[in-house]
Amino acid sequence: MLNRVAVLSDIHGVLPALEAVLAEPDVRSADRIVLTGDITAGPQPTQVLDLLTGLGDRVSWISGNADRELLEYRRGLRDTIPDPIAPWAAGQLRDTDLALLAALPRSLTLSVKGLGKTLFCHATPRDDEEVVLVDSRLDRWAEVLDGLETDISTVVCGHTHMPYVRLAHGRLIVNPGSIGMPYGRTGAHWALLGPGTSLRVTPYDLEAATTRLTRDSTYPDITAWSAYYLHARATDTDALTAFAPRDGRDGAP
């Protein structure tokens, strides 16, 4: 059983944000770091992968939909990716990076002190791009949690870039928010598990990060990308409005 687990989700290739979180004392002392997907689709994909692989066995990896899309794009299994930066990011990946992404599981289960048997996934336990939100209706949660082993008491997911903790059908649901592309407020968002649940945000120098990304990344629209995403120009209201129809409310598919 693990005493402390740091959960880092939706890094999206933003190295300065990742570095700030990894420097946190509670992350450095955690028994395990779990990455809940969307690691690479952003302005510094190879640099992020190099930093994380250098941490060795302390890190447990899960694939997100964006990681899968980059891999599919490079392998010729798809012609487009909805995220404008993703085709560029896919082109930066080395053969070793592609092999790493191809080997990542869609979920994993760990025993965490105080939280019991905990399932980590990207979007939902059954799908890597399905949407559930803090205010999703209970029958929607029943759908996405259907089939889980009865002894799983906690589910940790990412994907929507907005942190929350809620109960659904007796299970604790935790979303740590996004490291690299936060919605609603700035900073690098993550979570510390065990024996309770703590949603954390790590502030870092956004102007210095923007300067660094503009200097180091060859993505053509990096200045505009950094100004929008690092500064969380998409509010929580914007994000919830955009995502809400995708969680099946009001009869939507």
C-alpha cells in the first residue's frame, strides 16, 4: 500500500509547469507519481518525456486520448487531429518516444492509504475521451462506472482540465486538473492522495515560461499558444459550457 501518491494530469508538453510541480516537496517525497495522460501534446513534447523518463520507477504512466492521437497520426492511422498543436507535436516525437507511448496502459490500479483500491484513468474507466464533469448527473456516473470491480473505492481521472472531488455512487471521484493547460485559473494543478485527497496548485513565473517556450519551441504559433493556455484565458464557465453537451445531459449522445 502506498502512503502518498502525487497525480499529475494533462501536462500537454509544458516543461516549465512540470518542473515547478516536480520541485514541490510533497511531490519529491511521494511514494509514487502517477501521470493520468495527455503528456505530450504541446510545445515541448520530447523535453517533457526526457524529464519524466529520467525519474525511473517512481513514475507510473497512463495514456490519454491526446497521446493516442499523436501516435495514430505518426503511424498513418489518422489524417488529422482536432488540436492545432498536436500534428506539430507528433512530428517532434522520436522512435523511442513512439514506442513508449504505444506501450502505455489505459488505466492502472493501486492501493492508497486512506483511499483503498484506487483506479487511475484518463477520462473515464472505459474510454479515454469520454466527458464527465463535477455536475454530471448520477445516472451518467452510473454509466461510466458500470463494470468496475466492487472493491474499487476511488477513481482518479483527468481530461477536462478542471480540478474537483465528488462522490458518485459511493465512490470518491478525483480530478487533479491540468499541469500545462489549466482552465479557470492559472498555475499548474495536481493532486496529492493519501490518506485524504488534496487538490494543489503550483504557481510559477508565467512570463518567464512564455519567454522560454517562445525561445525553445519551434511551433509556429507558440507565442499565441502560450499567452492563451498558460494564462488560463479559457474560464471554468467557458470550459463547462463547451464540455456540458458531451456528458450526455439533456439527451445528448
